[in-house]
Amino acid sequence: MGTTDQKTTAEERPDPIRAAASRVSRVAEEPSAESVAKGDASQAATGTPTAGRSGIDEARQRGPFGFLQVLGPGLITGASDDDPSGIGTYSQAGSQFGLATLWLAIFTFPLMIAVQETCARIALQTGVGLGTSLRRKFPSVLVGACILLLFGANTINVGADLGAVAAGGSLLTGSHIAAGWFLVPAVLLIGFMQLKLTYSIIFRCFKYLTLALFAYVVTVFIVHPNLLTTVEATFIPHFELNKEFVGIVVAILGTTISPYLFFWQASSEVDEMKAAGGTTERERRGTSRKELRAARIDVSVGMLFSQVVMYSIILTSGTVLHSSGHSVETAQQAAQALKPLAGPFASLLFALGMIGTGLLAIPVLTASAAYAVKEFFGFRGSLSETPASRPTFYGIIVVALLGGVLMNVLNIDPIQALVVTAIINGVVAPPILVLIALLARDRQVMKEHRSGVWSSGLVWIATAVMGAAAVTLLITSI
């Protein structure tokens, strides 16, 4: 395992590609901090107005605008959670099973908060990303296998989301231009954003497009679902032991409690600390109850945003599509749920939502994979640094994007691929959650800031439920 000092040194290794080039060209091995910064170094990659968690009391004194300063990684995590994979999964759940899965929005809400708060807690206490913390605590083979599964799941998810963005572009033209023609422009746009822009700019550019998803919230009040049936479906769990229903449950769990969000949350917290002045691990290590409370507020608001949208999509799709006997197999069919609100503009509204969430989520997917890999191998890299200074980190992002393109070349239907991707996430999540739950309760690592009984218990419940659902899916499939 080695000593802590040895592991800390390993975490500070330079970029492998740049280090190899320096041995050949004899150039400086590591550039200065000023030369590697991409954009404003005082602002974290996640776009928080004031980086860091230490200013929570001052922020509260400024009222609503000050409260917004507390929000950062957790809010973006929640927005990214409603990616095209989530939209496709929730739409299909509503169209196939009506309101039968509505209760999962309430059931998964506290589980999502507990999981993401635990990831943030680990990062705030250790000062490093989740991949680094797991590597230091558990056998490398075990952690490496989990990260390999994460990378594979993320790449498939990227492919499905790219297909959904392309399908959204096709919808904007009234399906006169095939989705395939939008694939390369979408990849080039996303690649440009990640290589040239900070994530704070990306988030500001596209977060407004995701507001189109609130059309589902408005539509709920227009279609007037039966109140008694809705309340019953919300609070009384319904379950069916067949392959189709278990599959959609695993998909919903996988797209709400997604593995890539675990690593993104932790890495975002570290980037926030770096932007706030914590340039070394020693300076970042250790947290306070005040900072943990700020992180908990941030995560809770983000997860609430995510679940309100999820609930509304299932309720709208279940009311509009299921009652009329329509199933969702294409983007055009998924857009039909918005017709009571938007009429002939339903496809336009749906397309904007798909494009906005895709352009927001795909950078998170590829970056979370890059963060996980670089933390496992212990080299530098983040979205706040330039590609020239961190070529290996950005190379991983490009590989994930190209893998997503390759998946679309196979002409896989985007809506079906989105649901399959969610199922894969549901299968990958349980083993990673086991490691996270154990690490969060480790006294040596977390000291006095170990996860409490309630938080730890909810994480274990999430692990058990997702594991049981995945096993049940395997049994019903056989």
C-alpha cells in the first residue's frame, strides 16, 4: 500500500504525455500555474460565483443572490442528472407503464442526496478526488476494475446522448435533415467547448436550454391527471416481476444515481477548493461543519431540481401517452407528451430540451471519466487547465467522445440506447457505492467528519436496492 507521503507524491505526478515529451525535447517538464490556467483562474470549473465553501455566512447575509453563491457542484450535478438518458428513460417509463413508476421519484430523492453529499464530504475532507481516495484505501485491482466499468458506461452514455442531441437537431428541421448529419457538428462543438472553454462558461451558455424541461412541469397542470390516482402512484410503491418492468426500474435507478456523478461531484469540489486558493493537497485537506452544511444545501437543491423534472416527465408521459396507447421508441414519439402545452411546437420544445441537456451532460460524462482515470493513476489535469499543459487528461476526454461517435456509426436508435445506457449505469453503480460507503465511515480517513448514521444508512440502502434490482433483472431475463 505504501505510506501516505508516497501516495501524496504519486498524486502530484506530471502529465504522462508531457513528461515523455520533455525527456525527448529537454523542455521544462512542468509549466507554471499561471501558464496552465484556462480562463479566469479565480473561478472554479463549475461556475460558482465565489469559489469555495468558507463564505456561507457572508453569502447568506446577501439574501437570495447570496444563497445562489452557495450553490455550485451539487446544482450542476442535479442539472446534469436530467440528461437525454434520463429524459428517454422517464418518457419510456410513463408511456409503457403509466404512473406505475412515479413513486421512484420520491423514493430515490433522499438516496440521491445521501450519495452525492457523501461524495462531496469525502472530497472536502481529503482534499482530493474520489478516484485518489479510493486508490489509497482499497486494492488497486478492485478500484481499477470499478473505474474501467465507469469509463465503459460513460462512453456508452456519451454515445447515447450524442445520438439524442443529433435527433434533437433533426427535430428542429421537422425531420427533413437526418439526425446523422448533426452528429459531427455536435461532437466538434462539444470538443471545442471542453478544450477551449472553462466549464463555468459552458454551464452559463447551456443551462438556459435545460429550462425547456420545465415544460413538462407546466404540462402536468394542463393535462389534469387524476388526483387520486396520482397521489396513490406517488406514495404507494408498485412492482411487477417481469423483465420489462424490472428493466425500467433498473434504468430509472441507474439514470438518477449514476456512477459518473459520484466522481464529478468530488472532482468539482476539489476544483472549487483549488480556485479558492487551495493549490496543494495539504492546504485543501480537512473541512468544517460549516462547509459540509453548505455542500449539503447545494446537493439538496440540485437533487430537488433533478427529481421535480423526473416526476413531471413520468407523470406527463404516463397521462398523455400511456392513456392513448402510445409507446416511446423515437424522439418524435417522446415529444408527443408536450403537445397539450406546445401543440405543433412540441417537437421544437422537446428538441431544445434534448440538445440543452445533452450539451451540458456530455462534458460532465467525458470529464468525470477523465477525472476518475487521472486520479487513479495519479497525474495532474482538470477542466480549468489548458489542453497543451494536460494532454493526457484531455486525451481521455477525446477518446470518450470518439467512442460515443463510433457507437452512433452503428445506427443504434437513440431512445432505445438511452434506456440501455441507464440500465448499464444501474448495474455498474452498486460495487462503486460499496467502496464509497466504506470510505465515508473510515475513521482514519474521515476523522471527526465521518458520515453519520442516517447518511451512511441511506447510502447502504441505495446500494442494496440497486444491487437487488440488477440481480432481479438478470434472473427475470434468464
